[in-house]
Amino acid sequence: MIKPLFVFISFSENAGFKEKSLMTFEAFELKCFSVTKNFKPQSGYDKTYIQVLFSDGTQDEIRLDLNENCRGYKDDAFSYMSYVRKCQNENKPVSDYLPKLQFLENVTW
């Protein structure tokens, strides 16, 4: 099992994040929750490009659309896993999604 340790913020439309900065994973998740708690439904989102650095040296580079439905990397990861599993249960093609699903299933949250 691997653990997310740090987040590098490349860019964010949200003024609460400093571009080209490094935060602990826990601090990033708390900040995400803080900046999204006042989002109103259907009010849009803040594009945020990040790299998550894991305990085994792997990285996951992703764009988050922070809003009331996506409150951080962990939230996005759980939504992703749920979506892929739902597609599997409905016998929809998911082969392109399996590597990331398997990766995320090995994360200790």
C-alpha cells in the first residue's frame, strides 16, 4: 500500500492556492475543503492542476475541478473509483480506466 505525502500545485484558478507551491497532502485536502465549502450548486468550478507525490515515489498528475462536488484529490479519487466500478457492474468497457483504478485501490487514505 502507498500513501499520498505531498501535493505540488502547478496552477489554480482559486486564489486560496499559491501556484508552484508544495504542501503536505493533509494540508492540501484541508485547504480544498475550506475553499470549496462556500461553493453554491451550479456555480462553476476552479481548475486546479496538481501532482500528488506518493510514499513509493510515484506521482499522479491531475486537473481537479474544485467545487461543491469535488473537494480535493481524495474526493476525486473516490468518485473515479465509484464510476469505474459502476461501469464494470453495467458491463461497460473500462479497460482504459483499470490501471488508474488499480493504482488508487492501493492507496492508504
